[in-house]
Amino acid sequence: YYFPCQRWLAVEEDDGQIARELVPVDEAFVKKDPENEGQSPATLGLEQKAKSTTYTVKVKTGDKKNAGTDANVFIILYGSKDDTGIVSLKASKINKNKFERGKVDEFTVESVDIGDLKKIKIGHDNKGNSTGWFLEWVEIDAPSLGQCLKFPCGRWLDKSEDDGAIERIIFPAELQTIEYTPFVPYEITVYTSDIFGAGTDADVFVVLYGSDGICTQQKSLCLNKREQRMYFERNSVNQFIVEV
């Protein structure tokens, strides 16, 4: 079995995850074939996307006194087939200081196919100066499944508040579930010219148009400023996996 990764495990890189679930792929993706020099990283990325699901997890901290927490927060997603195991919510895409009063934080969670999402468990380790946390709600969006679910909470996760629990199992509010057309992963290769000044550090985005005039959302090819500086250099070829 071959489990390629080719991804960062770093809070400040990629999607911010420091643990990854890897899926096995055909050995042709790993062993170099003299005729075609092996498979490209992007093609490998498509193969892995087909076997896994990417979730965007939004977490709303309540607007109450001392609602924010400095503790380490984790989440487990439970599906009809499996669960994700414990996932640490380390790097918020929106706020440097996560889980502050009245704020929404956004995280990326990747997992193998767990089936239809049934419930979540969310909690913290009670470590740090200010550990008590008032959790308003959790929203989980799975673009490849075309489904966005809302998990209302509205309770403390605090040893000295409410019932003293610091982790809770929450179920989705069926009336707040949104269904939409599932996203499709595309492999996009960009060739930057070999003329003076051809490269850019700008935020390069793509919109795809279908034959019937329907188009995708605008999607940035780079995840952060560092990638913007690294890609689209003069005389370079960059490959991306984009779900739209």
C-alpha cells in the first residue's frame, strides 16, 4: 500500500492542519515509469480527492462575558460509515486569536469518506489561563457533497458553568440544512511566460464557465500570501487542485 502525502503539517502552511489522514493510491502514482516519468502531483491530488472529503468548519463563540477560550479545542465528525477521530482546531483561517468572544472562526478538516454526517463532538482540554467557553454554533460545509449543516449549541463548555461538561455531542438542525450542487475537483496547470517581469505576487483566481453560461464562484489558486509569493514566477509551471 502506498500513502503519499506531499502536504505541509504546519499551522502556518497549507490548510493549517498538523495531522493528516492519508488514503492509499495506485502504485503507478508513486513509482516512476520511465516512459511517462511518473504522475504529476496534481493528478495524484485528484486521486486523493476522490477518496476523501474536505469540510469547512465554522465555529461561533458566543457574545457573553468571558465567552472566549484559550484552551485547545477539538472536534470529531461522526458519519453513517465512520468518524474522523479527534481533529485539533489549530489554525483559524480568519482570526489570529481564535475562539474570542462574538467571533466566527473557520477551519479545514479532511477525512476519508465517513458517509452522511450525523453528529459531532466538540470540546477542549481545559488548559490555559481562560478555559471556559460559550459555544453558539458550529457550521460544517462539504462542497464535494453539496451539503451545509448547522449544529446549534448555545451552551457553556466550562467546568464551573452549566452542567460542568467541557465537551458536547451536538446534532444538526434539519431545518437549517442547505443542499446545493456538489463541487467538482479540477486539475489546473498555469504556465507563466519567460519574458521580463512576467511573474506576479497578486492573488490569482479562476472562474470556470460551462457551455450553458453557468459559471463557478471566483476561486483563488493560492491559499495564503506565502504561496502567492512562491507561485507564478517567470518561466514556471504551477499545478493546482481546485474544487468549484
